[in-house]
Amino acid sequence: MNEQTYDGPPDYRAVGTHGVFPETTHDQAERYNFLAHLNRHLAASVMPGVARAYERQVAPSFEREHGRRPKNRKEVRKALASDSLYQTWSALRRNTMEMRQQAGLSVVLPQLAALMEKTDRLTHHARLRLDESLPIPDYLTAVDHHCMPGSYYTERTRGDVSAAANYDSGMFVTTGGMLGRYTDGGGRGIVDYLRRHYPEFRPRWILDLGCGLGHNVLPMAEAFPDAAVTAVDVAAPMLRYGAARAASLGIDNVTFVQADCADLGEFADGSFDWIQSTMFLHETSARALPRIMAECRRLIAPGGLVIHIEQPRYDADMPAFEQAMRDWDAFNNNEPFWTRLHGIDLDQVMLDAGFRPEELIHGGVAAVVDTDLFPDAATDDVEDYGRKPAWHITGARAAG
């Protein structure tokens, strides 16, 4: 028998813990393991079958009826909806999201009081600025993003951190460990990109937009320990947990601020050398996006970098089938802006905000992870259409 190398997710017990990371029992960890492996199976084994079914059955059937192949993602999605394998894949993928959220809450809620006490004890309160009067944007209150009950911002009790603890504890399931030991592979990838493309760049003031619990901003803060980092989000549970998480990991140059990224009036013009967002823009709205870009233009210092990382745009070079599969999150994972954002020309939005054409930059970023935890991550070629840890950069280098 030929020996085969196993390329599935690592065991959940290999993930990195910190001072506020939720504890799991044996059965809870195994539930996470099961869901992570199911996600991997759907991506590596079932999704390629859906692609074959589309080419061999769905598209030919459409062509027989209409005299042509499907011309756009909407037609592909509608045609796929009647295919049994697509239905199976889609139902299981949705169920993994719902089960992942319920599994996370079953871990977090019984120990919530202890987690809140740890969070309060670890938090450097000078590094946490909350605003109880801040309105939560309606694009967040409209749905429970990622099937997370209450989404990111809901507070079950005063001082709540359950949303963030759930997110941190269960992110392993959705990514299959592909974001590394501390699920910070995206942030590490960004730092790697800067070191390769802008080796002379030494920001003193850094702004991270839509920081969540801070898992991507902490590698940035570690890479530039002399910089003052401001991490902004509207969700208080995320910020509380993020501040404690940073403190427990020994990172003390990040201030977590509750604010709306479309209205950052508390910061003066030209306040930041580096403005960053990581898979954040798709959580916003068509109304908020131009305002966020305008704030980026106002806040960036001469010579500074603005970097927005997202999944690639739906352009003419992307096959309609791939676009339809990437669209799945919009219709099945409570991501209402996903479709609209990936059809928008972000360059034009940045130009409309005041950036000049010669300032715009583009590139690609892939997660940098601990290869001892996931040795095949660097060469993994499984495409999960929206989940693979490789992203596109749209940004600008402000004129000096």
C-alpha cells in the first residue's frame, strides 16, 4: 500500500491559546474537529464534483433550453439550484456554518462569567475606548452575519465578550487551521507583503479598520513595535476581548477604539502612515463604502499606505461559474453586501474619494502560517471560492 500524506486540518488541540481563549472539553474539541473536516471535505472532494456536474449536466441542459450557455453568475446560480449535487453541497455548507456557531456558543456561554472576569482583569483600560452612545449601522443590525446569533455587536449582558470568544474559538472550523495557530495568518501575510514590496516603510501611526477581535492587527503591531496602532470597530464585545487578548499575548502598542469607520472625526487629517482593512469592506454597505474611502483619503499622511484586502472582484476574466460559487455567501451565509461589493470597481471608489490614478496600488496577499501546524498550507491548491486564505489588494500610496 502506498503511503499517503494526510492534508486535512490539524487537531483542534494544536491551536494557540491565550489568557482569554475559551476552554474546551474533549467532546467540544472533537465537535470542532468534525466540523473542520467536513468543511475540508466539502471544499476538496464535493465542490470539484459540483464543477463537473455543471460542465457535464447543468450547462448543457441550459444550452439545450436557451440555445446558449449561461452568460452571467445569476443564470449560473439559478441553473445550479436544481442540481442535486449542488443542493447537497450547499445544504451541508450552510449546516456547517450553523453548527459551527452553535458549537461555539455551547463552548462559550457556560464559561462566559469567567471569560468576562479574565477579560476585565487582563485589559489595559488605557488601551480600550468604548462609546456606549455609538449607533450600530443598520447594515450590521439587519442580519446575523455568518449565521452568528446576534452578529458581532450584540451584548447579552453588560461587559459581554461572548461574540468575540465564539468567533475566536470557532474560527478554526471555518478555516480548517489555514490561518495558523492564532488565526492571524492574514495579518502575517500583510506584514510579509510589506517587507517584500516596501522594505523601507516604517509607519509610526497605524489604523486598522473593522478590526474585530484584533487577530489580524496584532502581527502588524508586533512587526512595528515602535508604532502606535489604533484598531477601530463598532462592536464593543470584540474590542473588549481584543484588548485583553493583546495584553495576554504581550502586545501593548494597540488601542482598541469603538467607532464607525465611515465617521472617524475624532482623528485629525493626515493622522496615519498606514491604514489597513482585512476582509472588512464586504461587511459594510453601498452607502458606507464611499464614506469609508473618503475617511481613508482624509486620514492618510503624505507618503502613507492605504491597503484594503478582499476577495477578488467579479470581472470579465472570472468565469461565470466561479462568480456564482463565490456568490454563495451572499445568499446562504448572511452576507448581503458580498455580491454588490465584488461587482464594484474599487479603484473608481478610491478615485472618487480623492486619490489620484498614479497613487493606486494592487497586489496579492496569502496567509502566512506556522508550517509545523499546517505543513501543506503554502502549497495547498484547494479552492473554496471565498474561504481560501489568499486575497487581493486594492490600495494607494499617497503622494509625499
